[in-house]
Amino acid sequence: MAVLPLRPTPFFANKNRAFWHLQIAGWGGAMVLRAMTTVANEKPLSFLLLVLIATITGFSISLVLSVIYRQLIHRRPLVTWGLTGIALAGAVSVSAFINGWVISLYQVNSEASFAQLFVGVFYIDLTLLGAWSALYYAINFYVQIEEQADQMLRLEAQATSAQLAMLRYQLNPHFLFNTLNSISTLVLLKQTEPANAMLMRLSSFLRHTLINEAGSKVTVQQEVEALKLYLDIELMRFEERLRTEFRIADDAEDALLPSLLLQPLVENAIKYAVSPQEEGARITISAQLVGQRLRVTVSDTGPGLQNRELRPTYPGVVTGAGESTGVGLPNIRDRLTQAYGDEHRFEIRTPPEGGFTVIIEIPYESAKALEPAPVPQPATAAVAAALPDKRPLGTNA
């Protein structure tokens, strides 16, 4: 049996509704408590009428205070608290006057004067309205802090997304320069068919990369497809000198990783392993699951670091020998740090006999597990839910 997904609504999502819920619950609870005290002290049931009148009076005066506090809450602290004290004193005086007058009418034969009744009721009303005022400000300040925290999280997410976009877009100009330079050479040599084929493959590769937004994640299978498009272009340049091998485990195909993460590693291997050697080199790309982590390895059979001039140093990427190396490797490390923090592994191995290997381990995320269930929602409601409500509690819609 299918169960409709439920989306809990935050209590303060609608501040106007939350205000009335708290207002009714608070004064209703105060009335019940005073009524129980009246019954426990064995007072006549007619005294409950006084409790009801006092509750209605406090409820009404607190509504007036909410209008005043709503105008004061965003002012300077000295103005806010000074005017709040004056407004509270006036509200308590009015409430004590009304309740004292009602009690004097109820107790006609009482020896207590109106002034005595006023002072006696004044402290009770001061406690109730003072507590109400404190809760009003406390709840509104809490909601403001939560909104500011949510806004900071959204800004941090936007900044991270922008940085990820910048890091990924740094790769395209370098790749485009090399490819267009090769196409230009073919055109100068009047090899129009290879040049046209390379342009078509470049178009396919760029179309594939533009489908995914910068900072998004793709499956290993999709990343491998993008790599094959890129390698089709490079195969036209190096032909049999470029040999590739893919070892992708079946259970790793739907694992997620940042888009275009492996392309600079393959480009690095082509530049420093395939290009300088007459016999070329073999590039191996493997992906497998190790427990709850995805391990991706890109290795080549090039000279490695035996000839240090082949691999210029770059800050931020440390090999086992303590040297920094690799084109685009700092870019990849920065992207991994932005996406996974300390939950990733980025290791470079350079055996003495030659070769160059980069190992990346990230937390395993399955594309199938992350597919959200469709929840129908009107467009206007979705937009309204996404916008923060900065009005104080009790603001009418």
C-alpha cells in the first residue's frame, strides 16, 4: 500500500498562526490555573466570573502590547527597552484598574478601599503581563536568530557552489586551448576530414559537460562516458601511442562523484606520460567500492618522477617523496575539500621504476538512493515556503 510522504511544517513557518496559538494556549492555561486555585480555596463559583473577566482583560491588553512591541523590536536597544518599560507599566496600570474595579463591584460590602484592591491586583497583573512581554521578545529574538543562521547557511552553500564552479571552469580553457591548437594544425596541413572529426567530437564532449551544472555530482558511469569522449579527441592526436583501459566494478557504476573530476588526471597523464615518449603509455582508470567508500585510481606507465623536468611543481599537492607535482592536481584537491571536507583521501604514488598513480577515496553515495520521491506542490506554495518571513509574531498576513 503506497503511503503519501508527509512534510512536517515548522511551528513558526506561519508567524501569525503561531502567535495566535501561543496567545490562546498561554492565556487559556493561566485561566485554568487561576480557576483551579479558586476552587481549591473553596471560594464561591461566582468568583470564576472574575477570573474570566481578568483573563479577557489580559488577553485584550496583550494584543495591544503586541502591536506596540512589533514597532519597537527592530529599534535601538535603549529605545526598545525604555519604551517597552513605559508601555508595560501603562498596560499593567490599566489592567489593574479594570480588575480592581470589577472586584469592588463584586465585593460591595468589602472594607478594602479601591486603592488597596488596585495595589493588590497590580502585582498579579505585573507578573502575568511581564512574563508575557518577556516571552514575546524571547520568541521573536529566537526566530530572528534562526532566520539569520539559515541565511548564513544558504550564503555559505552559494559561496561553496560558486567556488566549485570556478574550480571546474578552470579546466575548460586549458583543454580547449590544446584541442583547438590541434585542430588549427590539421587545418594548416589541409587535413580537413580529421579536423572536422575532431570538431564534432569536441562538440559532443562540450555538450556532455554543459548538461551538468558546475559543482554537481554525476555517476561513475557518466564520468567514464565523458572521459571516453575526451579520449576520442586525444586518440586522433596520438593514435596507437595512447592506450587506455577501464576497470569499473559493476557495483561502483552508480556511485556519485563531482563532475569532470577525472578528466584533468587523464589529461595530466597524456601530457607527461604519453606525449614525451615515442612508444606512448597506457592509462588505466579503475573504480571500486571499498566498504562504504568509493576508490578511484588513475595510473599511467610513463616515466614518473625520474625526470623531474617533466612534472613541474605546484603547491598544495604532496607526494610520498615530499614534492608537489601535477597539472590540475591542486584544482582537484580543492574540489574534493569543498565537496567532502576531511572525509576524502587524495594520494599520489610514484614508484622508483616509473609510472604515476593518483588514488582518490570519497564517501560512497548511490545515485539510486538519493532519488527523491515526487511530492506534488503548487508552484506558488513552493516559492512562498522558500522565502523567509521576517515579520514578528502576531503580524497579520
